Amino acid sequence: MQEELNAQAEKYKEKQRQLEEERRRQKIAMWESMQEGKSYKGNLKLNQQEVESGASASTVPKSKPNKKPLRGGGYNPLSGEGGGTCSWRPGRRGPSAGG
């Protein structure tokens, strides 16, 4: 069991080294393109998609869960109805109490 654990740990370390190397290469490429005056954000997005596509090839793609709204459909903060303990009230009339 210990040998299996050591083998898994070694694989994990190697994978982390590869990811760090890829990140370092991306930073270098971004720096060089920035020095040349080119846009680097588009290149960064392309590189990230390549890395993600390589990593996700071995994993099952996740489907998005059905999202439900955070509040009910009747909630309108401007109408003053629909729940909540906070409500806006106008300030006191007249001048301030300063001297």
C-alpha cells in the first residue's frame, strides 16, 4: 500500500511540475508579447483553452446544474413589497441639528 501511495504521490508531483512549467511558459510568452507591443490577452486565452482541452480529455465534462432563482418572482426592492426587514424611510424634516 505504501508503494502505491508513493507512486501516486510521484505522479502528482510530476503533474504539478508540468503545470508549473506551462504557467511559466505562458508568463514568458505574455511578457514577450507585451514588450513587442502586441495584445497578450488573446494569446493567453488560447493557451488556457489548449491546456484545459488537454486536461479535460481524460475527465468527463461537467454539465451545469439547473439553476433556480435566488428569490421568488414577486420580489421587487423598489416597490417596498416582497419581504425583507429593511425598508427605506425618508429623513427628518428641517435643518440638521448642527450648531
